[in-house]
Amino acid sequence: KIIRILLYFYMEELVEDPRPETSQQIPHLKGEWAENLVITIYQFYCSDNGFMTLEQFIEFMDDSGILQTHAPRDDNDEPDPSFEAQLDPVTLLTTVPKTLGYEEGKVDPLAINFFQFYQLLLKITSIVYPDLYSNDETVAMNKILLESIVPLYAWCKGHTKQGSVDVLVLEDRIPLLLHTYAPNLWRVFLIYAQDPVGKLQDIALAFPEYAQANEKGMHGLIPGSPYKSKLKFESIFMPESACLRFAYDYALVPHLLSKEELKELFNITNRDKSLIATKLSVRDQAPTNAVLHRLSAIQNRMTRFRETSEASHLYSFMHLPSATISSPNKSADSYKVTASSKALQNMNEKGLSFSEFVELIAHIALDSMEQDNYYILFPTPFSKVL
């Protein structure tokens, strides 16, 4: 799911330059998609009273994996200590203005509100990309949102990162690595993919437009994804026979793994897609009434703050009441995913979508390089996939 979310947000502009009339000259969230993304993540980690405690901020930093993905590494693949010290959650909290944003109902003096959380994202951006931030704060902020906040969005949609045992998502660098090579992997996928009637595809199909359309057709549109394309495209997939051909062409079989082992990985990554055409997937069901009432309370608190003397002028760029926080009357229908049922009727047992193909490649790297002779050269999961 992280790979699909990164694909849907590919090259999106989530922030924009501040408007001249605002007194806070910092990058502004750009449009409903960006607002929904950041607010949803804040809501996921904050308390019922609308504030994020120190413990919750520490959990957010751990889950975001910013230290793992962006810190310089030493010879032992450990993050640089000075960089780690700058991204320490307690140290970061000391940099945020204490009087910024709403304070009503705040009990814990170390807790932060949404506006302080946004300022912390800017501070993190200045640490991770100091040169780029000094030249263009908006571009730097957009990179952090795309690289660290967008992947975290997957964990706020019915999943939890705590307790996960999947190495592909626990090693935060791997999804970003796969996303970096996604345009090239899309070309490889097109060589072997076919439509439901077995027709091979034109390898010149543009990325990411056709890749996004294909994921929408295969898995449905993830709620909150900034997908607006009207592209008509029959879903394509890689059947098992094509997957075997791919593995032989690239000498993955028999040098790295056997034919039987590849088939096993194929079956693991080829997920059931029948839910998309028939009913809501469990992970994409509408929030419960308790959650919706909690979000509504946060919205009311933010609205009251914006209506105070200067708040509306200072933070109008947030557009917080503009339907980005769900109300208790929200219909579950708006959370349904959509897909081409015609294609799904034929492909459910037949093959991999593009995101599943990318996942398969990562699994091949992890499983096949566990042997002692490979482990010496590639000791970490990230080095194996790389």
C-alpha cells in the first residue's frame, strides 16, 4: 500500500509559496489533498483534546523514519550522531513557539497543537535539507512531505506500524528506493504485462499516468489520493508465466532462487482483488462514530481559534474548516474504493499489478540473498534491495 500511495502522490506539489498578504511567510499547504494528508496524520497521533503529547510526537518521529531515510551514514550504516541529536524529539520541541495556535483545554505543558506541529515539520525540513531550504523553503518542504509524510499516510488508513514484522516497510529506506526506480521498473513491467484477453502492452505507456490508472483499476483508489485523471485504460497485470519469463530473462532463476521459490513469492504478492469490485475492504472502511466525533471536536477547536483577533489573518492559508476534517454525518459511501469490475473478474487469480511486481522484486532480493556468501556483501535489507 505504501508503494501505491507514493505512486498516486508522484511529483505532486503539496505546498506553495506564501501569499504576500499573510504575515506568516512560510510555505502554505496547497489545496485539499495536502491539507487532508497533513491533518489526517496529525489527527492519528494527537489526543482526544486535539493536542499531541511528547510521547505521541516521539511515536510520530519513529514511524516517519526521517532519521533512517535522511541522515548521513557512517561505515557501519549508522546515522550520524550530530544529525541524530538535531532530530531528537525533545530538542525539536524546544524550537517551536510556545504561544502559537490554540491553547484552550491544554493540560500538558509539553503538548503541541496543529500549528506548532506544522512549524516542527518546517524545522525538520531545515535540518534535513539545509542548503535547499535556504534557497527555496517551498521546494524543500515539498520534498519532506513526499518522502516522509506521504508514506506515513498509509499507516493512518487502518494500519499501525507498531508491531509490524514486514521488513519491506520497517526499513523506511526501501519504499523510497523502490519509488525512485519506479519509472524504470514500469518499463520492465510493460514488457511482460498483458490485459485480461492476453494482449501485450506498448512499452511507451507514460509514467506515472498509466501506472496510476492501472493501480486504480487493479486495487481501487485509496481514499485521500490526489488522483484526478479521466484516463481510460484497461487494467493490465503480469501472469505467473510472464513472471517466470522475467525471472529467467534477468537470470534470477536459477542463480538467486529456484522456480518453485519464485512461484511461492508470486502467490504471496498476488493478493485477492475481489474485494475491490464487491465491497469495502476492511482497511478502507469509514471511520467509526467515535473517531468522527473526535475529529469534529478538533475542527471546532481550530475554528474557534481562527475566529480570534488575528488568527484568521495569520493562518488563513490552512483552510482548516474546508471539509478536510470529517464530520459525524459523513457517509460511508464516500470512502468506497473504485475499480474496473470487468478486469477484476478475469485477473483475480491471474497476475500481479505494477505495485505487486515492485514488491515481488524486493522480496526476491531479501529472500535470495540470505545465503552466507551474499550476507557478507549485503548485510542489511536495504543493501540487498539496492
